[in-house]
Amino acid sequence: MQQSRSEVIERGGLYELTAGEDVLDSPRYNHDIAPTKVQERTWNKWHITALWVGMAICVPTYTLGGVLTAYFGLTVGEALLAILLANIVVLIPLTLNAFAGTKYGIPFPVLLRSSFGMVGSNVPCLIRAVVACGWFGIQTMFGGLAIHLLLGSLFDGWKALGGTGEVIGFMIFWALNLWVVLRGAESIKWLETLSAPLLVLVGIGLLVWALPHVSLTELMAQPPKRPEGASVTGYFFAGLTAMVGFWATLSLNIPDFSRYAKSQKDQIVGQIIGLPLTMFLFAALGVVMTAASASLVGETVADPVNLIGHIQSPIWVALAMALIIIATLSTNTAANIVSPTNDFQNLAPKRIGRTKAVMLTGLVGLVLMAHELLKKLGLLVSDVSLETVYSNWLLGYSSLLGPIAGIMVVDYFLIRKQQLDLPGLYRDGVYPAWNLAGFIAFGLPVALTLMSLGSDMFSWFYDYGWFTGSLLGGLLYYGVCSLRRSVAVGVAKPSV
């Protein structure tokens, strides 16, 4: 017989919900966004490390050094330092926002109900989901190109398909991504654990191939592409902000993964081991490979898929493309599908389950890439490149997510004192439908960021958008909550 009231059980510092009719019948609850049981939290520090290695080794990471030197006017050394520092900085919100996921087993959208309200949580959720779907589409373009080149190396007739072959590759890779996520969290853990050592070996192999063809001394001595005599500070911090923005999205929805961690120690240690060095080393590899590409294939090639496609040996091309497909799949499934899947479910948990949410994510990603796919098929002529979308819109848009990160950290650690009403996050009445404090703290920094775009005097506010946004968002949230003590209605100790 089903119990009428939910209960919360504490097991070694981890909290577990035994859902009663009050939660099971709530429109805010479904099985897929319910808190994980303690026995379901099986990811140790090495699984978390593998997750980050799998996500960080991807085509966009490979191109980061080139983005910073070409668009931000940094030297190679400055670019690599910015990448390393940015990923150390982003570890702070990553590990802090992961705490609630590990302790209570809740995903990102459910945690947001505490700071933005039961209904209001859908606003930041959808903002996060659109960014993820954009990245999903871009990564699928890279994965589809790898499939096209793989099939072209195996079958001579496939090469003649040209752009049509790339579109077919896109759809194959698109379907493969959705299939992996539909199989659940354990399949993602298995994929990341399998791919991480393979990807490290690929990186080492590419480095061995490239090093004889490039002088590291000359590479590091190349002058920056910025006005002569200009101070490095502004350029460096603008680049640093963009690099923080690269994983700003994951710093929000990290509870989607930390809800499967065995302990706080596992999620903290796993992220420290897995993220900063992987990002730094693979970005450095991209710089070296791009510099060596002229000697290797006769022209400068900035992304690894096209570079490997220039190799004359079909066997090596096929092997390399297979590994790139694995690398892109491991990044895409974890970083770009899991979050919007949970976010879309949060809209109407009783009507949108995981399967529908995964398909909706795939559809939005497909629509966002329709422009590029039509170009491949020759049905559209446009000067807008995929690189422009990647380097401008997505990185800039990600910087607007800073306030959400600041609000989440302040809400959980300072306002709620790490105590959430777990059943209350799944039923109406404990937390407000719309938390005005959250929207004030989010809206003001975003408005200032947008206004600064048209002002030379305040352009720094946009250039350093993630830092200014997260700090201002957190401070505003704390200030508004202090003035409106009614928010404390949601501060309740779990029923143990």
C-alpha cells in the first residue's frame, strides 16, 4: 500500500526521498527527475574524472588556442595560460553547485526551484537548454563530418556525395547521440569510462606525429595580433572570460551528474583531476597541430577532423575518424543532451518524460543547425560560418549565465545553509511559484550586460561578463533575500 506522506532518510551524509502520494501525485514530479536513491549513486572519483576527460577532449577544445590568438589578440603562451586559469576558476562554481546534487540526488532544474521558484525555475532552465542545444548541433556537425570522412576512406563512391554525404553523416551521428542518452545514466558512465583512456592515447599519438614538424620556440615567440604597444591586461581578461564561458553552462547543471556521485569527496576530487589539465593539454595540442599542419599536409588546418582527412592512408584515416567519433560522442551526450533533457521535463514532468525530452532536444538542435545543413546541400548561400556561430554567439551567450551560477551558490550555501526541503521541491506550497529575489538578481546583471554593448565606457562589463554577472547576481540575491525574509519559508531541515 502506498504511503500518503513522503519521508527523507539520511545515509552517511546523503539524503534519499521515499516518495508518498503527496509527491507521486504532484504535477512537479516524475521518475526521471526524482532524487536518485543512495544505491544509484555509483560514480566514484575516477568516473567523474573520465566524464571530464571525455567532455573536454573535443574539436572545440582543440580550436580554443586558435580562437584566443586570432580573435582576442593573445600570444600562444598567453592563450594557454588563459585556458588553464579559466578552468581553475570555473572549478569553483562547478564543485559548489555540485554539492546539492550529491547530497540530495536532485538534478539541476529541481535545485533551481529553490532560488527561482517552482514555476520560475523554467526560465533559467530554458535559457540553459537553448545553449546546450546549440552546442549539441555544432558538435553533431563535427561528428557527422567525421562519419562522412570515415565512410569516404572505406568506400570510394562515398566521396562523390560531397555535402550530401556530410548531411547523411550528421543524421547518423544525431541518431547515435540520442540512442546513447535514451539508454540512461549508466550507458553514459560506461561510454565516458571507455573513451577517456582512448582519447588520451589519441592526443599523445597526434603530438608524436606533429612535434618533428614544428618549432615550439618559434611558436611561443610569435607576436600577438593586437595593436603594437597595447596593454595585455584587457585582452587577456576578455579571453579569460570567454574561456570561463566555455564551461559556464556545465557549472550550472553539474547536479545532473553529481547526483550519481558516491560522495562529496568523489565529485570534488574527480573534477579537480579531470578538468583543468585536460583542457590545457588538449588546447595546447591544438595549437601545436595547427602550427604543424602546413608541414604535415601542405596547408594550415585549424580543426583535427579536416586535418586527419588530408592523410593519404585510408586505414589511418578510418582509425582516426573512428576515435574522433567516439570523442565527439562522449562530449555531446554528456555535455549537451543530458541537461536540456532534464530542463524540458521540468516544464511539465507528468507530460514530458525522458524519451520525449531527448527527442525534443534532438529536434531543437536540428533546427538550430538547419542553416548549415541547407548550405551543405547547396540549397542556401550564406557567408555566416559555423566558426562565427561558435566563437561569437555561443561564447557570448554563455557569459549571460554568470548570474545564475552566483545565485545558485548564494542560495544553497548562504540562504538555505545547505538545507533543502526535499519533498517540498516536488510539491507546491513549500517554495514559491515565482521567487522574485532570483529574477531581480538575474535580470539586473543581464540588463547591464546588454546595455554595456553600446557603451564604450562600460564595455568592460560585457568583456568580463561571466565574472561581473556571477558576482553581481550573487550579491543582489543575498541582498534581496535579506530584505525579504519571506523567502525563508523554503528553508526547512529535512525530515529524517
